[in-house]
Amino acid sequence: MPGMKRAAGRVYAWLERRLQLAAPVKDAVLHPVPRNTASWWYVFGSAAFTLLFLQIFTGILLALVYVPSAGEAWNSLNVLNHQIPLGWFLRALHGWGSNFMVAIVLIHMAQVFLFGAYKFPRELTWILGVFLLLMTLGMAFSGQVLRFDQDAYWGLGIGASIVSRVPWIGGGLVHLLLGGPIIAGATLSRFFTLHVFVIPGAMLLSAFLHVWMVLKLGINEWPMPGRLVSRATYVDQYNQLTHEDGLPFVPGAFWKDLVFSGAILAAVAVCAFVFGPYGPGGQPDPSIIQTVPKPDFFFLWIYTVLSYLPPAMETPFILIAPIAGIAILLALPFYASEGEKSWHRRPVAVLVVTTVAVCWAVLTQLGTTTPWSPHMSAWSSDPIPVSRLHALTPLARAGAVVLQAKQCRNCHSIGGLGGERGPALDDVATRMTMDQLRFKVVTGGGNMPAYGKNLSPPEIEALVTFLETLHPANEPPAYDPAQQQAIEAAQPSGSAP
């Protein structure tokens, strides 16, 4: 044993001479904090940091099996669930860790806001916290997409539709997000890169910088009524407080962080074991329109708001509300950097947190039962109007059968019967040529899914042939003049056009 101790000492001395970590680690461990901050109210930041490492560790293990391709993603998750020992538990740890992390980060942000910890000199610490919250939500959304089941497919479709509404650059953003005009293999590759490399890397960098500033600026003192923050005097007052009534971070405050983080990890493990992993649900199939996709719980409130908003208000809300909310959070430490910290003398702050919490809870609860927005009529067995079937060719009649069988009328109406999500089809042939109709069916776009992989070429041709017949009797179908000229030029001289 003495020999092993001497060998370990030599190894430590060799590493320390080159890395020189002892001094900064000692400073971090022993840095003084106000005695009253060694409280259970100050443990949420450490718990969020712990959960971030849990997500990275479990994510690396999952990435060893997960295949980020449209054809194999769903199958690889089922392999994890049913064929690899404890694969289901690993997925459950990752999924429930995500839920806990979102909840802990939100609670931490609320606690920091109520305690006035965003005020001078911790403005940048708060701003980094806002970006860490946004990245946490981004990790949660991209993780749901990687499940690539029905909920993931349609959730991503709704997300792409929201992005497409951004003026001028919406189309480019959709192509950047999806890797093309439709949800396909390139889409999963991009979200896999975001979820595994880009966002975690940015989160680690931001989290370490966040902790660094906490060490350098100190942990926010307990907000006492009447103790005002002033740029001229705050730093001296804080240093005096830690000198007169401070204690080393370890073990004074650290043991509570350690106990709480351990309890959170245990809670994640219990939920993973009892409730299991999230999905995957049914395989993604854009032809199954009657699905009712729901996001994970932290996005249910957005789902509810969009369900209840009038259609005319959806786009303004989507484009304005998130930007305004983020701007307010980022500007907060600049227009309220001084003054009172205690929530006892900041009733507006308490009212804001209470209102946001109540609204979030109510909207989340409503989201479990709220119908999908925008409004979609349920599948109707009403046949296509007979007037639309007169004198049709066999190919066009086959297209009418495809339209009915693939439930296209869940979104589109004919003769006033059908869904309201998409435009009525009564005069679609006057708005689009056959080539445009064919392209739209194959690639989708906007709120419409792509059917190129769910319909055979004969079915697509039959459907487009039927759609070309949908125009008023006194109005001819649309045509492409350039294409018509090419057809006429290809015909032998003197032949009938």
C-alpha cells in the first residue's frame, strides 16, 4: 500500500506540474459564498448541470445503435426497445432526463427572476441562462423528431409550416431545416447533427461559461427587503458580506447540491423504470391524415394556443409572440439592473411568475384534449358528387377512387363536403397544370405532406388525371404555354393539334 501511495503521488505530481489545476480547483471549491445562500432554493442550477451530463452520457450510448435515416430510424428504436438488454431502460433514462431537465431549467429561471439574480453585475449570466433555456427546448424538440414516429413526422410538418410563414426567408428556412422540400432522410441527418453535436456542444460551452461567471461574480445573496442594488456600491457590499458571514462552497453549500442532484437522478431512474421510454408510436405515414399528433408536454401549451386562436391570428402570433418574449427576457437585466431584489417588495414580479405558471399549467392540461389546429373535419364517408364523375375516363375514375381511399378529403372538400385544412378542390384544375398537380402530390409543401413514397406511380397518375377534371364547365383547365408550344412543335406538319 505505501508503494501504491508513493506511485500515485508521483503520477499526481507529474500531472500537476504540467496541468497546474490544483490552484484553480482549490479556488473553485473553497470560494466563499454568503451563508444564507447555502439553501435548498439554490440547488436547481447544479441539478440542471447534472442532468445535462446525464443526457450527454445516455445520448452517446444511444447514438451507437440509432440509425439517422428515414428507413431505419424507427426500426433502430424498436431494436433498442426489444432486442438489446436494458436498451429500453437507456431510452427511458434519456427521455425522462429530457423532461426533468426542461422542468428544472424552468424552475431555476423562475427562481433567479424572483430573487433578482439577473441584476448588476450578473446581467450576462442571465442572458446565457436564457440561451441555455432555448437550447434545452431545442434539444427536446429535436429529440422528439428523432423518434420519427407519427407524432414526430406530423410535429415536424407543423413546425416546418410555422417556419414557412416567416416573410421573405420562410421557404429558405424550411429547406435548411428539412434538407429539401420534403421530410426525408436528409431531414433526420440534419436533426441528428443538431441533437448530437451542435446543440450539446453549444450547451456545454455556455454552461461552463455560466459556471465560470458564477464563480467569479459570486452566488447571488439571499434577497433581503430594503437591500438595494447599486452599481457604485454592490460589489464592495457583497465582498464584505462574504467576508463577515460567508462559508466555503465545499462543504457548506455543496452537500445540498449533491443531495438534490442525487435525488433528481433517482427520480429520473424511477420514472424510467416504471413508465418506460417514449415511443416510438406508429411508423410515419403521411397518408394517415386522421392521426392526432401531440408534442411532448413542454410544447403542449403552444399546441393549445394555436388550436384556440382564430385562423387569421395564427401567423401574427407565431411570428411576433416568441420574438417579443425572448426580447423581453434578454432586455430584462438592462432596464431593471438596479434596485430591490426581494420578491416581498416586487409584487409585479410575483404576479408575472404566478400568471405564467398558471397559464402554462392550464394550457398544458387543455393540450391533452384540444383538437388539432387548424380545424380538420373528421373523415367523411360521403361519396364524391356524382356530377364530378360523369363522362370520366377509366383512369380518371381510378383517380377518384384514390382520392377517396387515401382520405384526401380529410383536408380538402369537393362540393362543400370534406375537410377545411386545405383549399377546396372544385376548381383546382384552373389553378394548377397537370405537371404542377403531379409535383404537389409527390413533394407536398406548406401544410400538405409529400405522397411520393406513399402512392405508386400509377396511383399518382390516376389521381392527377382526376384532379385535372375538377374545373367549372365554362372554364378550361390551366395549361403551361411553353409546354403547349413544345407539344405542337413536336407534332408532324399538317396534323391536327
